[in-house]
Amino acid sequence: MHRLSALICAAALAFSASAAETFEVGKGAFLLNGKPFVIKAAEVHYPRIPEAYWEHRIQMCKALGMNTLCLYVF
């Protein structure tokens, strides 16, 4: 479970936002700071990735333009 916690913390840091920002559901769209926001998600099956590569995979997702990371917990 410690490894999962480390992955979640790393993902949160990689995709973190400023505390002053807002995220809400608008009419037909998500809003980030009052502006329409498209969620671009990547899914990571962490048990299938060696722990040494977790941070690299998170950085790769971010480099591909992903702004959300989904984790499937087996």
C-alpha cells in the first residue's frame, strides 16, 4: 500500500494546481477558473509498471498533454 500512496502523491504533484484556482461543473462543461476546461486523461495500471519507472510514466503523460491521471486499483 505504501507504493500506491507514493504513486498517488507523485501524480498529485505532477498535476497539481494553485490553491487559488477553482474547478466546478458548469452547464454542459467543466470550468477551471470560470473558463471551459477539457479533461484529457491517461490511465495507468501501476502494478504492470516497475516502480522505478512510475515517475517517468507520469512525466510522459504530462508531456503528451494529459491533465488528469486515472489509476486502476486492482
